[in-house]
Amino acid sequence: MGKKIKVVLDTNVWISIFMKKTLAEEFSKLFEAKKICVYNSEAILKEISRVLTYPKISEIIKLSGIGIEDVIKNIVENSIIIKPKHKVDIIKEDIEDNKILECAIQAKANFIVSGDVHLISLKKFKKIKIITPREFLEII
């Protein structure tokens, strides 16, 4: 595979990676092999930071021996941070999900990887395929 695959990972995927779920090892291999180019925005990073403070999640992160700051630092190190120029209002049921679409448009992403039903149900947005982490790992 010569060309890196451009991807935007939804907050729920990042959280799963850092909670040592099955995705962690497989995504780590992709990061190390530099097979994917992951894009993030300030809005996505803020959401990840907020979710990491949820009691159940912060407890699991603490038990793994890493801090919230370390998680954010790791995400930033494995991402290209961009500033989306265009707002979208596609997902009405959960308007926060639109930030994922905005980042993917700006990045000219090939994929959005998410476990969120609002995003997954779109299947595609402006030529960007929206798939689950498992589907993404099968394609890669």
C-alpha cells in the first residue's frame, strides 16, 4: 500500500483505543506502520478531553497507569490537527457529530471510523465512507 489512507476517528474510537479494548493493539500497529494518516480538529480534541473526565472512563484510564494529559498528547502525536473551514448541519439528532464530518471534509478523508449510530447510518458523506472500526480494520 503506497498511499496513506486519510481517516478521521470519532471520539468513541479514540476512547476505545485508550481503554485497552481489542482495537488498541490493531490501531497501534497501523500507527506504527504509518499506513494511516489520522486527522483531528480542536473541537474533536475538546470532546475527547471532556469524555475522558467521565467517572467510569477516567477510572479505567487511571488503572491503566496513564493520565488524561498523556492520552491527549498521544492523540496529538498520532494526528494531523486541522481547522475545518466549513460548518455542516447534516446530523440533526446529535449536532455534536457534525464536527466529525467537518474535519473529514477539510482533511479530504477516505474514511470516518465511528461506532456512533448517527454517523454509521449515513454510510457515506461527500465520497467519504463511514464505517465501524471492525469494518475499517478488515479493509486495511
